[in-house]
Amino acid sequence: MSIERADFLRRLPEAVGGEVLPSGRDSYRGADGRWSVEIADLPDLTIGLLRLARLSVKITLYGMDDAAANAFHARFDTYYQRGGG
């Protein structure tokens, strides 16, 4: 994802629709135990004078059927969506 770490973490509770608990360095989980997220810094993407921060984001879902998993990802994507084109 092209996002600063602090911005990602600030948006995470709303993006997952619930409480976020740390579960290790760069690892977070839902209080309900149904998901976890691991993040890792990636080198910035530089295009001319433009610099874009990047994070590797790994989402793991536990015990969700397809409908619940799709709803989780749709909400997550919506909260991190930004304008552009």
C-alpha cells in the first residue's frame, strides 16, 4: 500500500470496524480474534521529485465464510481508498 505507517495505523480501527490490539512488533489483531494484520516498511517509491511511502500489508482472516471475508475486505478497501485517477 502507498501510505505512511502513522496514517495506516490511525485509519485501521475504522477500516476493520472494531478494536485493534497489538500482537507483536508490526502485528495487530482484532479483539474478536477474527483477523490479524502484519505490516512492514517498503522502500519509498520515487518518481522524479515525488516520493510515496509504502507498506507491505498482510491480512489474515480466521473463521469467516466468503460473505464475511468479502465484507471485511470491502470495508478495509473503502477506508483506505483515496482520490486519484
